[in-house]
Amino acid sequence: MTSDLTRALQVSASVMNQIGKHAILCYPEEACGLLVGSGATNTVLEFHPTENTAKSARVYTINAREHLIIEREAENAGLEVIGVIHSHTHTEAYPSSTDVAQAPDPTWQYMIVTLKRGVPEPRNFRIINEVITETLIQVSNTGVRRL
């Protein structure tokens, strides 16, 4: 039996495509955005790109106003923010010490997209009490059905 900590993150190919395009669009700065769906089933139904207010190639800060609006819209739709994505422009897709220190919620998914080789390469992690656990990203070509 798979624990909640290691259960694969379910994402549609369409959402993965949106995430990759956003990472490229924001280059050379780090991209960031929020994953909306169901934490109970580890299912991402929506990706919401956000402004990186840090305007940096090394760190990201999600625009607080955008975060609040996305959180409210998700709740109104019966969904929740289940995680965050950000890009690493020149390093591997693995949480940095800054990423670990700033991980705000132990229930969240932390997807990192590296652009080190010129194409978006995502990996997903859980960060709980500074312990990093990688989880699979299961991409569906037919889309993830709404819960």
C-alpha cells in the first residue's frame, strides 16, 4: 500500500504543458504558480501561473494578492490549493536549501521544473519538517477528470 507521502501526483498532459510554457515564458527569472485540485487524491485539476515578485533567477515569491484570489476561487469551486511550482533556470529540479526553508505547508506538493537543458523537466516533491521525498508525476493524456 502506498502512503500519502509517496503517492503519485496525478496531472493531465494539458496542465503539464501549461506549466512548461509558463517556465519558459518567465525565463531568465524563476517561474512560479499554484496547483489546484484535490489533496485527498493527489490530483491537480488546474494550474494558475503567478507573478514572481522577487523578479529573480535564483528565488521566487508568489504575489500575495494573486495567491489569495486563487485560494478563494478554488474554495468556491470545492477545490483547494494543493501545491506550488517553480522553475530552476540553471540547476537541477531538486529543492534548494531556500526551497526547503520556505516550504509553507507539509501537505503541499512542490513541483520544480528545471530549464537547465533548454526544455522543461519537472520533478515533484513533498517537504515535511525539512525532509525531502520525491514522488512520481503521473501524466494522463486524456486529462484528469473533475472530482
